[in-house]
Amino acid sequence: MSIDIECIHRVLSSIIEIDDKEWEYFSGLFEVKDFKKKEILLHADTICKNIFFVNTGLLRIYFTDNNGRESSFHFVPENDFATDYESFLQHTPSKCYIQALEDTNVVIISNNVVLDGYKKLRYGEKLGRKLSEKYFILYCNKIHALYTLTPIERYRVMNKLFPYILQRVPQHYIASYLNISPVHLSRLKNEQD
Amino acid sequence: MSIDIECIHRVLSSIIEIDDKEWEYFSGLFEVKDFKKKEILLHADTICKNIFFVNTGLLRIYFTDNNGRESSFHFVPENDFATDYESFLQHTPSKCYIQALEDTNVVIISNNVVLDGYKKLRYGEKLGRKLSEKYFILYCNKIHALYTLTPIERYRVMNKLFPYILQRVPQHYIASYLNISPVHLSRLKNEQD
DNA sequence: TTAATTTGTTAACAAATGTTATTGAATTAG
DNA sequence: CTAATTCAATAACATTTGTTAACAAATTAA
């Protein structure tokens, strides 16, 4: 099997049972692509037609507000998926951007391929459900944190859940993820001691 | 058909096709129940085993933080569903409470009944998917608003999307929904003119 | 009806957070 | 390697938001 799709094979196999025949067919529909650091994989206001699986590198999903200011919504490292699932499901214009923070190699699964997978894979529907539940729970936790935790508490939670992210991402992106200004994050980190 | 389940029949029929035979069986598994104003339908730290459909009245879903302070997450009026879907799906302790803000009459659909519906209704799985997508999109919009809008902008959006809510809910609950203090909301409303 | 409770507003003050600008270090591009 | 750019820290100041308390209006309970 091409090394490009070994990782995603391992990840999907951990969720549902896929036999070799199924995999040979399904993975043949994937596209593998490289993006340079800072390249945009998905533009806001366009319809998101892909799910990206990160082989190597790091992606950032972010919004912009009326003043053009960015809010980092999520960071996606190796072996994880990135998409705007709302736009993907509804075929509505995306509210967010997906950008490479490092040179990044991704497996691209298009909308058509996903729909085909639902039909052709024995457990395709289950896979779709499991992945969508995973995202749903991510969102639940995000909202809960925004409502009930202070910025510094959110920082500590992030530190605990995604320690590797803090080492790889410029701090002002972390600040926008926490929904505070970069200056304020710098202050909070000092006060912490 | 009992008047108790006319509303939910209408709502579900607008999502999927259900014939009379199916409905007779499925609706026979529902429970209908009255809750007094201020009563709790779901306690935090318990496992959410039900989906509630509001016939008459109004529900509030809210979190509490470490200091016991409440954050209203969502208001659920007539003809809409309330649940902690994260807890319901995963069988994990709920992070939130569901409370009646008025005397409220609900149809209760238990976890078992939902699972049964997935099997026995021709379009049961599709119904589950559609409802879960609806919640997912609600969450997307919520997060987007928290990141990109100011409190007064969130207030205006809420006013536009759920005008009836503002008439029926004490203002300090609205404030906690917007994630600001009641005093601050009162100020913002004055400044608005 | 009357008393108790809840609610919304306002004022005064405190705390949290944002903004701008400056600096030097780190990183990147050529 | 050098110049340009990005980045993090800091200070000074402005703005937003929270807190407490007081009061009056509205609602609820007895």
C-alpha cells in the first residue's frame, strides 16, 4: 500500500471494520496533495466539498469577523481530519478558512467519495455517524469551555488536551483560539506563576 | 389521535415520511408528562436518557460553573426538542440541566424508544441524522457568534432569530445566554438608542 | 389583599481585557 | 550571510465588563 494512505487506513480501521477489497476500491478514490505553509485549503464563502486528513503537517481552521480579525477555531495535527462540516453537509458557503501552518501533506476525500463510501462500505454509514459524533462532542466541549471557564483556565485545558500544539503554533494564534488578545495572553502567562 | 401527540406527529412528518401503521406503533411508546414551572427535567451529572418534545410551555438548558453560576445555553419553546445529546449518545454524565421556565407539557422519547425507532421506522435512521444535523448546525452558529460578535450584536441576532423568547424569559437568563452579566445587558440595551 | 420574592435599572467602583507603540529576539526570504 | 519580516514581551492607557448595593416595579405566594 502506498505510504500516503497507510495512516488514514489505520485511523479508519480503528473506527470500523474494512476488508482489503473494500479498502482497495475506496482508497483508490482518494487524492493526495501537498500544501505549502500559509496556503489556504478552504476559503470562507466557498462551499466546502472535501474532508482533509492530515498525513504530516498542521492545519488551522479559523473565522474572520467584520473587522477582518481572525479567530482560530481549531488546530488539526497529523492523523486527524479537517473540514467545515456545516458547509460540507448543507452545501452552504463556509464561514471559515482552513490554512496550512506548516508544509502539509493531506489525503483529500471529496463529497462524492464520501457518499460513495456510505453505499459501498459495509459500515460506511456507521463511519459517517461516528465521525460526525466526534465533531459534535468537540463542539459541545468548546461551547462549555467558552461559557464556564476563564481565559487562563481555557489555556490550561488546552495545554493539557493538546500540549503538542503549543509547541508548534505561534502564540497569537493560541490567543485567538482562547478568544483573547495576544497581549492579554502574554500577561496571563506571566501572572500564572 | 390524542391531542398530546398531534404536534410531534406534525413535526416528525415534516422531516420524514411516516405512515399510520408506523405512527400507531411508534407513538404508543411515548410518555406524556407535565412539569411545573421551575421543575428540573434533567440534572447535571446524571445520564440523559430522554429526548423531550415541548407541546406547551418553555424549557431552558443551562450549565453551571465552579462558582455555581448559571449559563443559559438554549431555550426550547413549543414544537421543539430538548436533550443533552452528548450525554444521550455517549451515556456519560450530563454537563447541563434542563429546567421548565413555565408549566410545560412534554412528550418523552426514551433512549430505548429512539433505538427502536431506528429499526422499526422505514426512515428512522434518516430522522436521527436530520435531527442530529440540526443540533450540529445550531452549535456551529453558537460558536461562530461567540467568537465573532460583540455582546450587543449577539443580542440583536437573538432578537431576530428568537423574538418570542425575549418576551417570555427573565432578562437575567438572556444575559447569561449572551455570556454577560445582567447589569451589563441592561446598560447595553440603553446605549443602543 | 398583603407580604415576600423576583426582577430590572441605575450608580459607583473594581477588575478584566483590549489597544497602541516600542523593543529585541527569532524566524524567514533572498 | 544579510535584510526583511514575524513574533513575544512589556508599558501606558482606554474601554469593556463585572460587582455590589440601593431602589422601585412586577410577580408570586400565603
